[in-house]
Amino acid sequence: MSPETSPAPAPASGAQLPPPPSLADRIKTVAANPLCGVVVALVVIFVLSCLLSAHFLTAFNMKIIARSLAFVGLVTIGQAILMILGELDLSVGAIGGLSGVAGGLFMVQFGLDPWLSLVLCLALGTACGLLNGVLITQLRLHSLVLTIGMAGVYGGANLVLTKGVAITGIPGAISFLGRGMMFGLPVPFVILLVCLAIVSFVMLRTPLGRYVYAIGSNKAAARMLGIRVDAIRICAFASAGFLSALAGIVMVARLGTAQPSIGDTWVLAPIAAAVIGGVATTGGLGSPFGAVLGAVIIGIIENVIVLFGISPYWQSIVSGGIVVAAISFDSVARRYFNREA
């Protein structure tokens, strides 16, 4: 009998197979997955919301939540990419507002085709993100400090262009992007799902995504491995700018006007959503999918606040409290699992 066809040797009579993992070990393994806690929290909050309000689980309210989630969700995806990379961009809201206003100006004052205006709007947002990335990498500035300043620049440019007045007369040709329905879902939510699928595939299934995680885990080690760290950081900031601009122009399509205030609330919520969704504040861990689940949690909480007639000013307090609680839980959980390891 040839060696290729000979049977495998039988295990020694005294040898024993390793015991199967216990239930406690399996629970600990599942609990160590950052998405586990997010899913459990989402289910608990969803069930409580259904019990607290008879108007929560209605088709009309679900569409409201989905449509509202789309805008913060798009910005959250871009912010999650940056946070996985170990960066942070506090100008994403201002980029979204400036891009939306510019798109309105292109359509109304310059009379350009609405779809061409949309492309120019996305190009402007991408350019703003690209500028952030170039300044950060070439001048060796901290992203938090630089983007605080750039938020003022983009926000100021928004006010210069609009003089604080909304731009009306947006063509109805693009209203479908903000108000239409597709497959029984609001179009903005469909756009969010498409962007999430593309970004998740890139982050989890391509070398570029692996490079992002490697840079977020250890930037110096990534350089030693030959990864083009600065180029990838610039691309990540440009992607965040593109997604912010997309949220801005879709919001213009929804409102039918280009409001100077677009994007004002897109700073704290995306960071909170990413942290809740398991994206590490130190970089290298998390996923855009988890970040969007975090945005869903925040969206449900804010929706319940509205259903109960609570002042909308409480939303900022709730968002801030969620950020503090999520960061605290993230820190405690990581210390616990590191000690167990």
C-alpha cells in the first residue's frame, strides 16, 4: 500500500481528545466580541421603546427613524473609518453643510444641471477632506486640533456664501433622493445601506482595509512593513469628506432648501455612535457596521424623546451622556478582557 493511501495512524490508547469548551467559556468568547454588546443593547432598547410607546412600532414611525438615521449614519461611517485609523475629524459636519449649500448655489444661482451640481458637491466635500488629510500628514499636526480649526473655516465659508439665509428654489429633480421610496424603504436609508456595504467590504475583504487596521493598531510598525501610511490617511479623510458631502446634498434634497444649519448636529452624534458600536477610541478595532448599529441606538433614543414630548434640548444631554457612558464602558471592558487574557 502506498504512503498516500495508507490509513492515518490511530491515536494512542492513552491519548484523550481535548474537552469541549464549557458554556462559560463560550459565553465569554461571545461577550468579548464588541458587536455582541451592541446588539444586546439595541434589542433591549427596541423592546423597551415598544413597551413605552404604542406609536413607536408603526410603519410611519419606522420610516421616520430610517430616514433620519441615514444622514447621521453616512457621517458615522466616515468617522468610523478615521477612528479605526486612530484619527478624528471634527469638521465633518461643517463639510456636509458647506457641500450642501454649494450644491444649492450651483443649482439655483448658477443654473447648473441638478445632477452635475450633485457631482460638484461631492467633489467639493472630497476636496475638503483631502485638504484635511494633506495638512495633517504633511505638517505633522494632530487631527483633533487641525479639524477643529478647519471646522471654523468651512463653517465660516458656509455663512459667507449664504449670508445666513437659506437657499430656496431647489429643483424637484433631486427631491427623490431625500423624499422618495425604494423597495419600501426611504431612499436616504437605501443610500446608507449601499455605502455601508461598500465600505464594509473594503474594510474587511481588501488589503486596503487591513492596512487601515494595521495603521490604527501601530503606526510605526505599519511604516516598517512598507505600508504607505500617509497616503492611506489622506484617502481616509477624503472618504469621510465624500460621505459628509453626500449626507449634505441628500439633506438638501429632503428639505427642498439649502439651510446654513445643515451639519450642525453631525459632530457629536457620529463619534458617540462609533464608540457605542465598538470602535476603539485608540484605533485598530471596530467596524463601520458596528458604528451604524450605534447610530441606530442613538436614533431610537432620540425618537422616543420626541414621542414623549420631551424638549429636544435634552437630546444633546442624552448624546453627551451616551458618549461618556460608552467610553467608560469601553475602557473598563478592555481592561477586564486584557486581564483575563
